[in-house]
Amino acid sequence: MQEIIKYQEIDSRLRKLEAELQSSENRKNAADMQRYLKDGQARLMKLDQISKSLLEQYQKAVSLYNDFVNKLSSLSKKVADAKDNVNDELANTLDNFKATSENLDNNIVNLSNKINSVNREFEGIMNNAKKAKRNLDIYKAGYAKEREKLEPEINKLKSELNAQKSKVNPALLTKYNSKSEGKVFPIFVAEVGGRCGGCRMEISAGKLSDLKIKGTIECENCGRVIYTK
């Protein structure tokens, strides 16, 4: 039993150091920057598609508008040269053309505003992406220093853990490994005053009897392995 407890002590120190790296603010901030850059890239691709579509619509609208302007000019000349009996009909057609050209003009203005809005958003994302990239480099450098500081001790503990592994009862090690991925730690705890040394749940008389006979039992509440000192 002493060997598995020592194994657990080494593992506990190792977990603490690895958790320290895992919870590093530099690491978290670097991950945030990477997500932001990834999301920004996706948005830029979307904006590029929107921009191409708006530009195509804009070019078509301008072409159509220019065509109507030419027709208006031609129609205005016909109205000026027309005889009285056809002048009213031409004038009505001219009014319709003018209304259509005004609508086209408004559409061109709206499309132009949308294009400018997309360009502003594109520029904003690019500027923010540059800042995010600079911050990412800073956070990554900070995390690298933290890792460089802790890795020698982590590697040392890993070596100690591996060396201790050969000394542990295989059955106890198998039980330890089967529970090591769970949220409960430590896995092996001593019985203290008739209670589980982990969750402090009172152990029934029957279970206490089993503990004295077998040397270990599983806590019915938290699932830890209880051993007797």
C-alpha cells in the first residue's frame, strides 16, 4: 500500500504543475487571440463574397442607369421635335423613364453605401487582427517562459512516477488507472475515524469490517479507494 500512496503523491505533484500550466493566463489569452483570428478570417472571407456581390450589382446598376440616361436624352429630343398629337404620349413615356432613372440612382447610392460599410468593416477587422497577432506573440512568449520554467520539474516527476510504477502492486495500479481520468482525486485515501478520508462520508459497520479484512474498500459516496492505516 505504501508504494501506491507514494505513486499517488508523485502523481499529485505532477498534476499540480500541469494544472498550473493549463490554467496559465498567457495560455488562455493566446487561445482567445487564436480564436479571434480564426473567426476574423472567416468573417473576412464572408465579407469578400458580399463585396463581390455588391460590386457586381453596383456595376449592373450603373450600366443600366447610363443606358436610361441615354434613352432619356434621345426621348427628350423626340419630345421637343414631336407634333402636338404625339407629344402627350411621348411626355408620359419620358416621365416614366425619369422615375425609373431616379429609382436606379437611389439604388446606386444604396449599393455604394453598403460597399463603403463592408469596406469599413473589412478595414476594422484587419486592424484588429494586427493587434491580435501582436498580442498572440506576446502571450505565446509569456507561456513559453512559464513552460520552460516548469518543464524540468515536470519531466523529473514523470521519471520518478515511471520508476515508482514498477514497485506498485499491479492490481492496485490497475484500480488507480481506472479512476485516474475521473474528477475525484486523490484516489486512495485513508480511513479516518470511521469516515472516508476524501469525502468524509461515514463508513457503515459492514464496510468497516470488510476494510479490516481486505485492506481496501471503495467509498459508496465518492468512489475513492479507502485503505486502513
